[in-house]
Amino acid sequence: MADKIYDDTVFKGLGVSPGIAIGKAFLFAQMEARAAYYNLADDTQIKNEIERLKQAIAKSIEQIEVIKTNLLGFEVKDPIYILEMYAAMLRDESFVERTTQNIRNERVNAEWAVGMTVDAYAEIFSKLDNDYIRSRISDVQDIGKRIIWNLAGEKQHHLPEGESPVIIVARDLSPADTAQMKIDRVQGFVTDMGSSTSHTTIVARSLEIPAVVGMEKISQAIRTNDTVIVDGTAGLVIVNPSPELIRRYEARRRDYLIARSEMLVSAKQPAITVDGYRMQIGCNIEFAEEIPSAIEHGAEGIGLYRTEFLYINRHSLASQEEHRINYESVIGVPPLEWATIRTFDLGGDKFFSDPKLAKEMNPQMGLRAIRFCLKEKEIFKEQLRAILGAAHRGTTRILFPMISGVEEIRETKKILNGVKTEILSQGVVIPQDIDIGIMIEVPSAVVMADELAHEVDFFSIGTNDLIQYALAIDRINEHVHYLYEPLHPAVLRLIRTVVIAGHKANIRVAMCGEMAGDPLNTLILLALRIDELSMYPLAIPRVKKIIRRASLQEADALFARVIHLSSAKEIRGLVEEYMWDNFADILPARDV
């Protein structure tokens, strides 16, 4: 027998769920939905195809419900919530009606008609400028595949028999794929596609399974039964590692689990430096079901609640009552001290299927977020009425995205005050202490921060967009992603400008972008005197522990060294060296 060859081949991707997994790979080759094509000769065939479609949709809903039932044994809600969304989409009358019309008008079979509907949805979503919303394309495609599979009578792909744990490797994974996998056998996820905001990422984090996504062609480089190391913290995947490398990563895994356990013990302690500076720590969430995890990991409040999900994959707008019930589920949840509700950050016809709306939408990047709200005021007012109606449950902050100048925030406040007057006249009680804030995420807002600060109660710096707009890069483009650098000197100066302007006007300055959750940035953000950091739940214990060990004096000294450097590479190198020298036991494992 030939000696075993140890490749030690290292692939770099996006680490979206921390931790280390070591095990055998299972290549999850999704069965392609084969949509046969044929024309229908007469009305009888058309009627039969419509009936086949209805039966396939009913079967798809039944399968989703079975998967949900199988998940009830796990103490997580995110996957169940996502599956409920799938079932709602399958029941959506507009989806069924569009597909039925395809059968009637084009005289094609049900499989082909479903494909036409999915393609139409995908075309709309593909025009997105928002990477979170764009990632929803895969959800619509997954539902289409499920229906086509059931039309064709094909069985779906499952894990092999047995009880051995595996690391799932795939081109992409839908939440339904993930949910039906006997999750207790899954050690890690590795995919070609995906982002930090995809549903697969949310599921992996909620189940606390290490995951690395966005690896382009990893599914072509790994074979079933290859030994694989998944480092979801560093974003690394190592194929066929040597025994020595396995031993090193087993040690890292033990250290990670011990450190995580220790950090959770102190996660709910406040983030106060050794010299008494307190920074508030909030949590970014997409779904109310994430709140228990946020509390467990030490969040003091909800620093950013994204409301886009209420608008996605719908063919009619959510009612005011639907909005209000949703907001009431995230406001005033003890022990969380506040909830920041961001008004929706969507872009016109890229998201809505109502043709009356679409005619007035600009599909380009410009008409999104607050710009869309100021154009479609009735839609905006409906959301504001719901937020104000739910605010009685606890401390509520309203956050407006993509404000670029004073005129926009003044017009926005005028609409908000008009809604307040309207619902007060109806006898609705509105708390007096609702703060309003704006996202600082476009360069013009930074330039005008001194003026904008007099218009609002707080700033929230959205570093994801601010960095890409300031550095003129698309952060999800694999060809220029390496230029996306939060510690770029220009970015640090922009942030400093915002903080100075906010504090001069006596308002608080928060940060809710991914930069806030990277522990390597924590001292720099302390030195900048950010008042509040908001991040995904798993990042909170580490960041809070660094703050509790640090002092403002050392943070200021580090910042004084980096602010005079002109190279992003120099700044990154200096900061990482300092953090590893002083906080190595708290930081996630280094890259190999």
C-alpha cells in the first residue's frame, strides 16, 4: 500500500461561524432540478399541469413541515424561522398565480413554468446593490428546485447512512439542506458560495457550527472522505493535513472551547476599561429569534435591527399590524436596555413585485434606503406608525439609513413628526424619549457630520458601506476584496471626524458595521472614543473581555502611533503585532 500523502493544502475563505472542526469531508452534490420542457396541446393538458403544480407545491410544504418537526429537538429558532419563511413563500398566491399564468399563456409544462417564475425573481434580485438582499436569490431558487423535484418524483440528496460525524462541503447550501442533515452529525460547513449575511451563515452561527464560505471552487478540490480542518475563526480550510498539523489544530480546538466557555462566564459583565471608561455593547440582528443568543453572549441592547426581511420575497406590502407585532417582539425584551430599529434599506423594484410600484422605481443604486422612503412616503409612514405604536414596550431608537445631507434628515423628521401628530390624535400613547439617529455610511455624511449632529440624537457608523464607498471598492468582488481595509488611514480619519463632530454636539456615536466586531480593532475604536459597538452575538464576549483588560491610556498610545502612518498595510501590521503581544489569549487563532 502506498504511503498516505498529506497535502496540507490551505484554502482561504470567509470565516462566518467561529470554531474549529476536524473530520472527514462529505461532498454534498446537490441534485440539479431538471426542468423538462414540452408544449401543451390543449386545455385538458393545461388543466392537468396546473393540478400537478398544486400537488407538487402541497408536497413541498409537507416536506418543509417535516424538517421543522425534526428540528424541534434543537434549542435554536433561526432555522425554524427560515423554514417558516420557505413555507410562506410556497403558499404565496402571487408565486402560484405567476406560475399558473406561465402554464396557460406559454402553454408549457409545470416544471418549465416554475423555472420561468424563478428566473424572473432571480433577475430582479440580481440587480441588487445590497449584498444581504442579493443573497436571497438562492432561497427562491431552492424553493423552485424543491417544486421541480417533486414534479419529477425525484428523491433529494441526504447524508450517507451511519453515525459518523462529517464536514459538509458543497457549492452552496440552502437552509432547508442544512436543516435536514441530521445536524448532530455535522461538524462543519464549507461552501463555494455564501456571504456573512446569507441564511446558511445565520443557521451555522445559531447552531454554533464552524463554517467557511465564499471559497469559489473548494467543492472541486475536496473529495468525500478527505480529512479536512475547518477554521471558522480564521476562515481557513486545510485539506489532508499532516498528523502534526492535526495535533496543532486539536490543541487549538481545545483552547477555543475552553476560552469560549470562560468568556461566556463573564460575557454579561459591562465593558469597562481598567481606568473606568465604559463602552456600551449592542447586537446586530435580522430576526427576533436571535435575541436569546444575543442575551447569552452579553449584549446590553439591540444596536441594529435590520427590518428588510419584512419586505423580501413578498408580492404585497406588509400591513401596519404585521410591522407592529414584529417590532414589539424585539423592543423591551429583558434584560436588553434598548432596541435600535433601522428603517428599511431597500431599493425599489429590486425587491417589490407590485407593478404599480415598479413603474416608479429606479433600478440603479441611487434609489434605495431613505431615498426610496422619501419618494414612496406612504410605505415609509406605514413603517413609522408601526415603530411608534410598538415603542411603548421599552426604550426605542429609530435609525435612518444612507442619509447624505441635511435636507434629507430634515424632510425625514418632518414626515416622522407628521406621523406622530396623526397617531397621537388617535389616542395612541407615544413615549417622549424616542431617540432618532442616522447611519453615517456615505462620505458626504462624514463631511457634513458637524451640521447633521444638530439634527439628531445619535450617529451610527455603518462601516460596511462607508469603507467601500470611501475606498471605491465592491467588498463582495473577489478581485478587489483585498482592498477592503477597515484600518486604512483614510477610514480612521473619517471615523475620527464623525466622532469629534458628534461629541461636540453632545450626541452619542455608535458603530454597527463588521469593523466593530473584529477584536483586533477594539483598542483603535476605544481610542476613537466610540460610545457604542454593535456586532453579531458570537463576537461580543471577546470584544468585551479586551475592553475590560485595556486602558484608555494604552489605546491612545497605540492610536498615536498608527494615525501618522500613511499605509494601510503598516497600520494593520502594527495593530496586529500589538494586539497579539498583549491580548493573545483572547484573540481568535491566527492564520496558519
